[in-house]
Amino acid sequence: MGFRLFRAANDAPREEKASAVGSLMAFHGTGRAVWSPRDQVSLIRNGYEQNVIGFRSVRMVAESAAAIPLVLTEAGARMTVHPVLRLLARPNPGQGGRSFMECLYGYLQLSGNAYVEAAGHDGDGAPRELHCLRPDRMSVVPGPDGWPMAYEYAVGRQKHRFEMTGEIDPILHLKAFHPLDDHYGMSPLAAAAASVDVHNAAARWSKALLDNAARPSGAIVFAGEGGGHMSEEQYQRLVRELEDNHQGARNAGRPLLLEGGLDWRPMGYSPQDMEFLETKNAAARDISLAFGVPPMLLGLPGDNTYSNYQEANRAFYRQTILPLVRKTAGALAVWLGAAAGADLGLEPDLDAVPALSSEREALWRRVGAASFLDEGEKRALLGLPERAER
């Protein structure tokens, strides 16, 4: 018998019904990991509001960075009294300077973006108020050349548009580096999203285990004589016994006594088999490392990267806090300087950072002992202003 491999030209094609989206259907199989949504709001809720490691890491970075005073220079000269210093000390009626900077740093950690609005410009173009805007409500409107020509801030159905085509930009957009996005930054929280899911799942599993401590995952198998079935009275008695004596946290650890041909067969892994604590601690370390916080500062076990707490604290400031402060302060200086028509600079005051006191003391000692430098050169190396003439 031969097989017909080709359809004849005069054969009518078989009529079939096809869905317009048939080629887009996806088949879901068991055994795949289920991850939380990766949109900005879901990331913040899962990684900050519902995760203690993410919450503490963001708070440590934002509060530590906001606590560092900024030094203002104009045309290279250090200023102690200046309108920009007054503005940064009191940006708006509802926030002080430290609270305002903490808001900026926090949004950068959570969303990778921070937006500052300049409001109430003076006659010389300098703003009278600065406001930190929520990144999840802000969207970039790109122009024909790809650069932002406006920003839209949406609250519900209401939108406000900030045009970026004037001489003074009303919005300063601070963003973290993102290799695949032209307009928005990538947050440390996005990089740590998988570890956040693992840590949150471990916490939920612990809560479920406490609530059902004496009812582990498994099956009670009846092996009666002749393969018979349990009577209705036997079944109801077994159910009542399990509910009354072996469920809930108060019955944790109570042994299960099986009789009458009943056998217990576990259907899940024990916490020891899953290496539960180590998995949870590993996820916590990954979250802290994504934010640049040494795990030792969070009290996580099993981290021996640094020999002591002081060394870890210095590394935290050197590798995480100071780069963040310098980047933010530099962007603020350029933006505010352009509005005021002045050459401004903002730098962190390293002498006011307790974690760096030993390094600063060694620097002062070396510079002070340099006999080949005059007083002006020593003050310049230490970042001090020139001594005022008497």
C-alpha cells in the first residue's frame, strides 16, 4: 500500500477554523517557578513594604546618605552663606533638608529614578522651592530627537505637564544606570527581585508551618484487610481527631498516633531536607549586596567578608554612600547653577562622616607634617577654604 505524500492541485483544502491569537497561546507546565510582577509598584510592595531586608537596606542607604552635609563652592571658592544653601536646608514648607534628601535617595534605591521639581522662580531664575515627586506617577515624553521634551505627572485622571523646552528646566531627573532603557534608570530592587521572592516565600512558608505545625504535607493511608474502605464513622472520627488535636500552633510537636491499619506517608520535604535557613539567609545576603550594604551590618549570619564591623562600615560608606552622594550632589549643583546663572559645585563633607574619621585623621596628619607645603596648599588639599585676611 502506498501513501499519498502530496495533495493534488485540484483537491480542495480542508476547511478549518483558526483563532486569530492561536499562535500566541502559551502552555503552562507544572514545576515552574512563579515570580511576582516586575512593575514598579509591585516591586516596591514586595521588596520594601513586605521584606525586612529590603526595607532595612533602603533605610540604611537613604538615611546615611542624607546625614552627610554638603559643601557648596562657587567658581571654586567655598561658600558658607549662599541662597542655594538656604534652599537645600529648607527646600519646601513641608520638608527639611535632610528629609528632602532622604526622599531622593530612597526613590533612587526603590525605582532607579528620582524627580525634583523647581517651583516659584525668583526674578533671577533661581527656584524658591524644591519638591520631590513620586517616580511611579511620572512619565517621560520623548521628543523627535529622542531627548525628553516634557514630563507628565499623573494622579488618577489628572495630569500635569512639565515642558522641558524653556531656558530653565522645571524638572531634574536623577536616574541610575540602565543598559537597556534610554529614559528610565534601573533600581537595585529590580536586580534583587528574584531573591526578594525567595525570601518572602520562605517567610510565608514559615508562617504556614507555624499555623499548621502538626499537620505536615502528607497522606494517611488506610491499609485494611482485603483492601476494604473505612466506614463513615471511622472517617469522621479520624477527621475530628486531626482537627482537635493536631492542627494549629498550640499543638505543635504533638505526636500523631495511627491505629487500625493507618499509615502515614510524607509528601513533602522537612525544613532540614530543604536547608531552609541557609536558603533564606542566602537570599537575604543577595538582597543586601544588591543595595551595596555589607551583610554584616544587617546581622546576617555566615558572612565573613570583613574582619570587623568598623571595616564593613567604612566599605559601606566608601563603596555605596559616597558615590551616591557625589552623583546626586553634582546633578543638583549643575541644575541649580544653570537656573541661577552661576558656576556651582556640591561635594560631601568627608570630615563630618564618623565612619571615615580614622582615614581623615591620617590624611590630616600626613598633610600637616609635609614641610614642603605652605598653609594655603595644605588647606586646599584638605578641602578647606582660604583663610580670610584680617
